[in-house]
Amino acid sequence: MIEEYALADNFRLEDRAIWCTDRPSLEAASAAFRRPDSGHRNSPWFKTALKLHSVDSARDRYRAWAAVE
């Protein structure tokens, strides 16, 4: 649904961070989801601000990140 920018470091991003978080930094939000699972108390779902994005808003977030990249 999101066309990846070929010259960006897309390996730094997690889909869950693009679609489900409200943090301004996609890389910081993605880093939280890449940590090993250590139980529900330390889950990134509890440690980050959540917001379910529409397709258009997720695309806009990705495009803004790729423009800085």
C-alpha cells in the first residue's frame, strides 16, 4: 500500500510504527518494536503513543520520512 522510496534506508522502519504510532520520529518508534519480547509490561504497545492511521496518512508519514532521508 505504500510505495517504498528506493534510495531510503527502509530496513530501519517497521510497518507497525508507520501504521499504528503517533511518534514524530518513525525510526524511534520502529526501534521500540525491534527489541526482543520481554513480556507484556515492557511491550512497545504500552510504551508508545498509539494512533491508527489511514492509508493516506501513513503514506504521508512515510513520504515525510523519505524526504528527510
